[in-house]
Amino acid sequence: MAKGVKPRVKVPKTAAAGEAITIKTLISHKMESGQRKDSDGNLIPRSIINRFTTSFNGQEVLDVVVEPAVSTNPYFEFEALVPEAGEFTFTWYDDDGSVYEAKKAVAIA
């Protein structure tokens, strides 16, 4: 597991049924391409977030495959429809097998 990884998510607390809301996510992750060498000349192992998914009440909303050229601390902003009250689940997958998750609830106003 990479050190210092911290997912952050910004989701409105309330929405009208059927409303499209803007969701912002950021995960603090150093992202290592696997092509750099350390001070001893050894390759530093690749460590990137390679996939990001979002679901709402168990239904898939977004599934992104992330390639090695992505920047440090990947940021995603997107819109999602909120048909009912529920919970968004955000999941980031790391090359080393680590999985980072965040959840945010949305109420119907």
C-alpha cells in the first residue's frame, strides 16, 4: 500500500429527485511510472492508480481505466443523476493491489 494516500470527495448533501449533481474527487497519490531510477540505479516500482469507479446504490455510474501518463493526485469531476436518496461509493484501485474507498450520502430535498 502506498504511503500517504488520501481520497477526497465533494458531493452535495441534498438534491432534487432526478437532478444532475456535480461530483469532484481527488486522491492524494504520488504516482510512480516505473521508469525512474533511485539513487542506487535501481528501477523504482510502478505505483499508479489504474482504475476509478463510482456507483450509486450499487448501480455503476462511472468506470475509468487510468493509464500511466496520468498526473500525480488524479482529479475527476463529473455529473451524475440522483434518482432517489442514497449513497455514492467511490473506489480507486492501485497497481500494488490496494483499494481505496470513500462513501457519500445524498438526501432528496
